[in-house]
Amino acid sequence: MSEISTLRRVEWLLAALHRLGVSERWLTTLGVLKAAGGLGLLIGIGIPVIGVAASAGLVLFFAGTMATVLRARWYAHLPYPAVWLLLPVGALALRAATA
């Protein structure tokens, strides 16, 4: 559901992105990438290769998010992308364990 917040440009998100040094023009791209990753995970239930690709994409997305938080030195905010990063990592681990 965070992609909806991203696409709707809610105030708390705009304030956070400003503090992180991320331009508002990236919001649509970020929202679409998160939505595509989530949809890919759902499709991956039936078509595993799409799920693996979506998981890998989301791992890169949230690793980039963590790098952005570290670059801005906003360490108190670091747990949020870290928790979201665990979800696609878990999906990849489950796929590897069942392959």
C-alpha cells in the first residue's frame, strides 16, 4: 500500500523525501516500481520466474532506499526500509528452498 501513498504524494512522504534529498519528480517512478514489484510477487505464485525477477527488483529497490537513508545520515529512519527489504529477501529464500 505504500505505492499508493507514493503516487498520491502525501505530505508526510514529501517531507521525508525532502529530508533525504530525493527530488519530488521521482515519486511516480518510485511508486510504479513498488507497485510492479508487488504485482510481480503475486504473479510469481503461479509463474515462479516472474516472482524471482520481482523479488530481485525489490531487493535492489530497498537496498537503494537504505543507501539513500545512509547517505542522508538519517539513521533513525533506517529500520523502515530494512524491514521492507526483508520481504523480498524472504521471497527469494523461499523460492530457492523450494526449487
